Amino acid sequence: MNFTDLGLAEPILRAVREQGYETPTPIQAQAIPAVLQGGDLMAGAQTGTGKTAGFTLPLLHRLAAQKPLRDARGRVAIRALILTPTRELAAQVEESVRTYGKYLPLTSMVMFGGVGMQPQIDRLRKGVDILVATPGRLLDHHQQGTLDLSQVQVFVLDEADRMLDMGFIHDIKKVLAIVPAKKQSLLFSATFSDDIKALADRLLNQPALIEV
Ligand code: AMP
């Protein structure tokens, strides 16, 4: 299987080629078509399997295929929200979004705690298509009214098992209450405990299941 067999838009394939990737990894070969179809997904994948491109490439494709949305103030609205357990992972994932999306007219932003709110508020004011965030800071912004998640179409929980291990379950539930009910949801986890299965039951609607 080649990347060109997956139906991804040419600007994405070009960015992938520039990375020197020749063939999709097993998780990519399975996740990319599933996400492109628009349904929910539950994927078992460890770090190092190429899971980030597995959700980022089809996410970029889907967003680029549609017009940007505007919020009530006329700014580009957040259409994709990716939650990660740590700031390091958030930064890495957003870097991937930039790398694979470099030839697309989409914008992204990373948001995590432990740094000033104001630069993040300034960035949000300019509008952003794809937000990569850790849960705590995301909720801080929501409480302050500096964040509008009402137009999220795709929601990704990356390393969901680590999020639960780190005690983020309540934060995740709060985020789920804020984002629209009708959306595409993708859950990535290295392990499938009963807690993850319960979260998946709550979040996902007839998900495709992938394990590598
Ligand atoms: P991840 O599991 O998403 O953290 O990715 C692990 C590493 O694999 C990253 O450094 C990626 O740049 C790299 N990678 C992702 N997809 C491919 C691919 N199809 N071929 C070669 N390397 C890849």
C-alpha cells in the first residue's frame, strides 16, 4: 500500500513525501481510510507506531475539503480539537499538524498550562482551525470566555489511557459537555482498561475498531 492509494489530497501527499515516508504504517493504513469516511474510531496504538499521522493526515484532508467556519465575531472557528495528556505531546502533535498541513490554508495552535494565558488569548483572537491542547488549560480558557468550541467537528483524544492515569477523567467529561454532541470522535489509547472502554462508550458512536 502507498500513501497515494489512500485518497489524501495532493498538498498532504506532498508534505508526506517531503518527510521521506514511503509507505503508511499499519495504524495509518487502517486509520486513514476510517477517518476519511467520517465515522468514529477507537484505535489501539502505542507511541512510535505513526499514530499521530494516522489521525492528523485524514483530519487535515477533511478540514481542507470544507470551507473554514467563522464564529460569531467573524473569526476563523475551531473545527478540530485534539486533547493530549502532556504539554510535550501537545507540542509534538501540533508540530505534526504544521508539518503535514504546510501546503494547506489551515491554521493551528497549541495550548497548555504553566505558561502565560495572554499570548494564548491573543492567538485565539486571530482565529484558528485546529487546536491542540491539554485539558486543564483548555478549561481555564473556556471558563474565562476566551475560547469558543461550539463549532468543533472533529474531536481527538490522544493517549487516552495516560490521560486517565493522570487523573484527567473529570476534565475530559467537562470538555465533552462543551463541544457539540454531533461530531466525529477519535480515541487513541495504548491499553484498553474498563475505564477506557467506559469512556469510549460515552464518547464514540458505532466506532471502527483498530488494533495494531
Ligand atoms: P508517532 O507514533 O506518531 O509518535 O510517530 C513516530 C515516528 O514515526 C515519528 O517520528 C514520525 O515522523 C515517524 N513516521 C510516521 N509515519 C511514518 C511513515 N509512514 N513512515 C516512516 N516514518 C513515519
